[in-house]
Amino acid sequence: MAEGGGAPPPEARRSGAAKGMSTAIVVVIAVITFLAGVGVGWFVFKPAAKATFVVGTNVPFPPFESYNDTSGQFEGFDIDLSQLFANALGRTLVVRNFNSFDLLLATIGQGGVDLAASGITMSGPNGANRNRTMSFSDPYYNANQGVIVRTSDTTTCPNSTCSAQQLGNKTIGVQSGTTSEGWVDQYITPFDPNNASNIHRYASVINELQDLRNSVYEFMVIDAGPGQAIVAGSGGALKFLGTIITNELYGFAAKRGDPEGILPTVNTVLAQIKANGQYNALLVKWFGS
């Protein structure tokens, strides 16, 4: 056999293959860099679709959202709607409860959940402030404020419509960060500046209700729908004194600018169920009318 004939030694084969592989890697990196530079890098490395749809809420706020101790599940009007949104997105609904409404709003503003569903007012001064950190769906519910008192309270509101006239000189409980608190700050304090110290602010509706029952304060201001639901479940301990006309609009909230593009799907689902009667069926299910 002549010198230099036959197969190359293993080292040579490995070295040659390594050089060829290095060249290929450089070419692939160059191509990817080029594609990213022209704006199609996403096509090469398209992120995997999310499997879950995380919705933040703050219970109890019946009939919009509550936690059922028997079933161990969250339920309510907002929860049913959120399930429809999850179905349309092809994702599994995960409900995450926050101990305070303020914390929920701060979290959605930072993109900590995909959507916030908790009877969130998108209109008026509060809505304007919230729009600085979040974007809203189309409105899905019209709401007013309401007043809850202990059954023994003898106060009356003309035609079941309450105003600052009835609430002045009273001790009042509100949940922090809500339009209930906003209404009290706007109308009660100017009406009776000395009453500012008699406004009790709570992070949790649970603690707010407990203090109302224990006579820590006299009037609880809360959205009318949840107020009526709370009274119905109070075993006769509380009564709904009347409505405060505020004409609020509820919306579902995403992080400002809707970076995940969720709101178009939410709006499409809302339009569809209003057209096909499913929305009205949910109103009957949760509100009885």
C-alpha cells in the first residue's frame, strides 16, 4: 500500500467533521440574525401558546364573584364570562383571588395576571385614573352604588334613592380603591367635613361586613348589585337601604395597551353572547332577572 493511502485516522475525521459543523453553526446563526433584523425572527422562534388564562379577582363580591366553600370553586357572573373568554382563547381558566381590590388593580397594571374581573368600573373619575395603567374591554354591565344598614336602623331614603343628605353625619364603611370610596370622598366629606374621621376604609369586604354587623359603623356603601346579594344572604341581619345613582360601567381590565391582545377576543365574545341570548341567560342565573 502506498504511503498516505487508506482511511484517515479517527482524529482527522473528527477534526474535519467539527470544522464542517462549526461552519454550519455560523451560517445558521447568521441566517437567524438576518431574519430577526428584518422582523421575522418570531417566525423562527415563535413562542409556545399559553396553556392557562389567569384571571384576577377579589371576593366576595356577589353575584359577580364568590368562593363556594362546598365545591371549592370560584363562581359568579364574572367567572362564567371569564370561562367563555378562556374557551374562545383555547386556554384553561385559572382564577386567582387577591386579598384586596387595590392589590388586584396594581397587579393587572403590572401585567401580573392576564385579565382582571371584579366588577371594575371603567367610567367616571375612577375609570379615568385606572386607564393610566390598564386598558378595558367594552362595557358589559351598568351599575349604581347602594347602602346597606343593620336591620334595626330606622333611616329611610326617599323612593329608596339615597344621597349625601341621608349619609351626612353618619359613620360609613367603604372598601379602599373602589368607586364606593370615591363617591364618599367626593360627596360626603364636602357635605360634612367633620365626618371625614368617621369614614372607615377596608381592604377586605369580609372585614367591612363584620364591622357593620358589630356596629363599628352605621352605613356600608357598596355597589348596589353586590349589596343586595349580601343582604339576601345575611339571614335577616342586614337590609338594603337604597340606591345611590352613579351610572357606572363595568369592564374587564388588561395591562395598559393590552400587550397580549386579549381584549379583542373578550369584546367578540361579549358581542356574540349578547346577540345569541346567552348573556341574558347569565343575568337570570346570577341576578334573577
